[in-house]
Amino acid sequence: MKRVELYARVRHAVMIEGLSQREAARRFGIDPRTVRKMLSYSVPPGYVRTRPPVRPKLDPFIGVIDRILEEDKERPKKQRHTSKRIFERLRDEHGFAGGITIVKDYICGARQRQREMFVPLSHPPGHAQVDFGEALAVIGGVERKTHFLAMSLPHSDACFVKAYPGETTEAFCDGHVAGFAFFGGRWTHLPATHRLSPITLDGVAITLSWRKN
């Protein structure tokens, strides 16, 4: 959470207050290159590996392993190679001098990739999503943390946002009333998110329907 708040403070200092990147780096005690990265993304990006991991002992034999796994697809399940059997073939037939662990790790990852499934993401008209978020705001010249209820219609990418002092039941209900008025209707389907349920709903399920007023 501290990292997210620092991220927002740095962006506010440079983009709203007008500080230079070097001045912001001095104020917050971070490297100027870090400031530059923070200004490149509206939210903190996750870790992204820039290149595949280097496995000097295994890499020359990756092609052999991939070929065995590909051939196994055509064999009955009980006749396919185990990780141990592939290791033994690499050692005996191809002179592999590494350990079995790196072989097993690679095979496990390769088999998981083969089993990956992708479900098309579809949002029919009338479906909505809602959740609370946090942001820093300057109110009366004072910077403070606010909580905002964000309501979106994924089918059209329309959205509505309203800020509150806290994530309360009153804010939740008022935000929905304001959102319904903004969009001119209510939803056919609005799932209660994991974050909203324990904080504002006390476990009460919601069933809403979309109708134009």
C-alpha cells in the first residue's frame, strides 16, 4: 500500500504541482529514473521479465525435450514419457550432464503451457461492474485520501465515479442511486465483488435488473 501511495504522490507532485522529475526525486528520496518510470504508467506495473531465464546446462537440450513431448501427444497416455524417463534419455542418448531437477521443472512448465485454456471475455449489454478504489485528492488545499465508487458498463466502456470520505454502506447505496441516475436505468446483472461484500454488504446478496427509466 505504501508503494501505491508513493506512486500517486510522485505523479501528483510532477503532473499537478509542476515539480521537475529531479526535484520530485529529491523530495521523496528516490532515484530520478524511478520517477521517470512512475510517470510512464498511471498505475504501478507488475514485474515483467525482459528475457527468458538462462539455463546453460539445459538450453542445448530444450529442442530434444520439446520433440519428445510433442511426439508423446500421439501416444496413449500410459505410454508417454515421465520426467524421469526423459532425463534418462537426455543423459544416456545425448550426454546431458545436468541434474534431474532442472529437467523436471522445465517439463512441468511445458506441460502446463500445453494445457492452457483461454475463455473468450464477453460482456452482454446490461451487465455492470462496481467496486471501491482509493485516490489522493486535494480538498480545500489539503491533500487527503478519498474512497471512490466506480461503476462501469464493460459492453460500452461507459463509467461513473463518485468520491466519498469512506467505504461505507451509505456510500455504497448512494453511489448506486447516483450511478443509476447517471446511466438512466439499472442492470440486468451486477455481481457483488469480493472487496465490496465484507465491507459494505455484510454478506447480503444483490440482485439488480436493467431497465431504461
